[in-house]
Amino acid sequence: MGGVRCVVYKALGFTRRFDGAKMAHPEIPLYKGGLLNGFPKLTKLSIGNARNAAAGDYTPAFVLRNLTNGYKYCFSTWVKIYGATSALIRASLSAENSQSLCVGSVLAQSGCWSFLKGGFVLNSPSKLSIIYFQNSDDRELDISLASASLQPFSDEQWRANQDYIINKERKRAVTIHVSDTKGNRIQGAQISVHQVSKDFPFGSAIAKTILGNSPYQAWFVKRFNAAVFENELKWYATEPEQGRVNYTIADQMLEFVRANQITARGHNIFWEDPVYTPAWVRNLTDEQLKSAVNSRINSLMNKYSGEFVHWDVSNEMLHFDFYEQRLGPNATLEFFMTAHKSDPLATLFMNDFNVVETCADVNSTVDTYISRLRELQRGGATMDGIGLEGHFTAAYLEQVLREGFSHFAVDGIMLWTALHPYGCYQMCLTDNDLNNLPTGDVVDKLLGEWQTSEAHGETDQHGSYSFLGFLGEYSVNVRYTDDRTTNATFSLCKGDETRHFSIRL
């Protein structure tokens, strides 16, 4: 089965309530409870385990009737646990003609209410469905549920909300004022506005196969304003044998992105999965390993200081911990501290998979991710971004990209679609002749949709012309008569107020 490896980068510091929020008391249900409006609070019931669920014993549970396909169902509830300090509580859906689906999970803490939020989509109608709850490790405990909500949204409603957010978060109102040299407003001036570049980083992985390949380079530059090197900065690529450090390929790729004013991300300094750690590194003694990692990070970061806007410092640390097993529990923290010291202007990231595409992976729940992030920050790590590495089947490409672009905290999207003679990691956008595949058509459609098409108009009686544009750089041509014309440029950055730009003829 084909798939999509889409890395979504999120800024930190947002204040809107996230899944996993903890409160002394449950808040009111979202959407007034939706389909669960009036459902009584479930107090201190013994939670079922996997064996009970397999046998059809769901306790506690919400029984749902006549759910249909074609809708996105958003579920939420507040959870309180008894008999344990903490527990990973998972909500699952049992529906007709369908395997059990993970709806959402929360790492609940004793003594407070924890917010569980998730959702599901059905492939076929279900006359009888059940949302039930389990403790992920099957320990016996009691839970209470309050303020539960289940709200269906049609595709049209979902898309309308996405478009509303995009207009609010990715665009800004602009008014161009035209006057003569004496300051008198000019009515009827012809305005032509063109977006030159985009503010939102939308890019793809590239590999050494792009070097010397002019058609591939032209195809890439036409579409993307951001890039990440697929493998060429990884330790096994830059130092395949101890002491034989070679950045030649990475340097050549960096020349390409520099020449085309493409933003580049650094990926990665360390990969916690031992399978992708150089064999010679795995065979070092602990003292030798400590020396080797210090040499690696200092060599890489000092050489490329100021070149890469982001660095994935420790890749997939929620699933693997090679370096912490060998060097102690503070190894990752020290990586972040050293990286920041070497390149203080780079934004440092942690990055992992199965955070957004499933709630069934106990290693990478939202709560687990946030807990690890805060642990590193408390230790003094400077980290201003997180990477959400997602693996989705190609059929969901457009939905995934729209979800990312319309989320207020997402600051960039990378596709893992570097082109090789044998194809791509999992999904290509084109064939080897650079002819679009269906996935490439999706990307081109969205890139066109998320850019201000050339705007034309004329100034009104106040000498003004207004439009709503995507954030980025613009050029504008103003013509009043054949001998009264001018060109100008302006930047459109994020802001709630209208951006006013004055031009004199």
C-alpha cells in the first residue's frame, strides 16, 4: 500500500485548550453535547479491559444509534480516574461492519479531570455503535465521565470551517491608496497586484538526485519554497566510517537551495533508532560514544551555523532511546543545549511519528509528546517547535494537507517526496519524467489555491483599492494614464488589522 510521509511543524506557546488539559472541575460539554445532549454523568464505574471488550462487555460506554458515513464525528469527554496515580485512558468505537477504531486518548492524572478529545469517520452506516473506554495497560481502576459530546459535521461544514480559519490565519486585508504628488486622491487608477512569494513554508524532501538535474530543479523551484535533505545530513551519510567526515553532497545541495532562495531545514543531528545509527557508533564504548557525539554535533552545527533555519535534534525519541540508554537520561537534553550554543539562531525541534495519525500508539500520544517536551524545557533546553511526522495513505493526502494548513499553530508543511530512479520513499508526486501523478495534481491544486491570484481593479472615489491576500511578498503596478504609472513592492505579514499601503503618481 502506498502512503504519505508528511511532516507538519507546529509553533509552541499557543494558549487554546489542547487534548489532555487538566482541570479541578469538568467544563461544559462542547456543542452542548451534540448527539449526547442530556446523557447523564457516569460516576466511578469500573473500567473494562481489552479482554472484556473482545467479549462484548463494554463498561462504561455510550450507545449510539444510526450513525452514518460521510460525516466527521468529533467526540470529547472529561475523565477522572480512581485507584491509580495516572493512567492512559483510551476511547474506542465498536461499529457494525467495522474493526474497532481508536477515537482518542488522554493520560489522566489522579485528583483532577482530564480532557479527552478525538473523532472518527465511518466507511458505512452503523445502526448500533458503542464508544467504550479502556486502560491501556489493563490495570483495574474506576473512572468517572462528565460533559461528554459527540458532534457530526458534514464535509461541507468541515470545509467551510477550514476556509474560515485559512482566511483568518493565512490571509490579511490590504488597502492600496493612490494619490498624486500633492496628496490628492486619484479615482480610477488601474491596479494590478501579483504575489511574488509565499510566507507559509510548503516544501518537500530532496535528495542528491536533484544535483545536476536541471528539469527536476526547475520543477521543484516552481512549486516549493522550503526543503529538507532526505538523508544527506544524517550521521550515517556524513561519517560512514569513524573519522571520515564528508559534507560534499550536503554542501552541493545547500548551494542549490541558497541559489533559489529556498528555506532549508536541518534533518537530523541524531536518530534514536539504533537501526539508523552508524554501525561503528553502535560498537563504541560509552566513553568513546560520548566523545563521538560531541564531535558530531560540534562539527555539524559549527559548519552550518546560520544556514538551516530549523534542526531536528533528536529524531523519534519517543519510540527509541539508543543514546539515553548508553549515555544516561540527560543525553538528549545535552544535545539540545549544545546545539543551541553552536547555532543560537536556529529553531530546534523534537520530531516523532504516530502523534496525529493514530491514538493507539502508547509511545507517542499527545500527552506523552507534551510531557517529554516539558521535561526537556524544564532542564533548560531551548525548543520553539515540534515536528509531527505523519504517515497516511495517499487517498487522504488532500485532507491531511488541508487540516495542516488550516490549523492556527502549524507553521510549515514538508512532504517526504524526494525523487529517485527507483521512485520515492512511499509516495511520489510525479513519474521519472516529471509528469504529475494524481498526488502531484493534488499538490499543484492546493498550491494554486493557497496563493493570491493576480488581482486587478481600479481605485474608488477615495483613491483606494482593497483585497484579501495570502501572506507573503507582493508587487503592484499602478497606471492612471499612459505617462503616469509606477511599480512598487510590499510585504504582507500576519496581523489582525488592515495593511495600508500608499503610492503616489
